[in-house]
Amino acid sequence: MRVIAELPHPECKISIFSMNQKYIIKLEKGVFEQVYKISELDVPDGVDGVFKILNDDFLKKASSRFNDMRADFNSAYKEYDDL
């Protein structure tokens, strides 16, 4: 797997990898990650096409999903800690 691009963003770290004829889009915020895979054949514009997929609406929803992930994990951890 090799990094082919990193996209600066204030909410999370965005890395794009290439592996086995797939683009792997990895978003990281703190200890949480979201990973999306798409065939290189489905993106005829190459990595520029991947950038188009990562539009403002998608990134806002991903940021909200990170908040949900944190809340879910904190809730589960609190239940564990209370045992």
C-alpha cells in the first residue's frame, strides 16, 4: 500500500492510498478512523476524481460521524468502567 495523496483539512487527516487496483481513502481524527475503498476502474479521473468525491457535504457528514463514533465509544467505555 502506498500513499498517493494527502488532502489538508481542518477537521481530520485525509490520506489516499493505492493498493490492489483500489483507492483507499482514510480519514483520521484522534484515535478514530473511517476507511473507504473504491476500485480504480470506477474513478476514470484517477486521484483527481477521488478529490471530487471528497466534497464539502461528504466531509461534513464524515466529521459528524466522527462525533457519533466518539460518543458511542465513550458510552461503551463508561459502561465498562462502571462494572
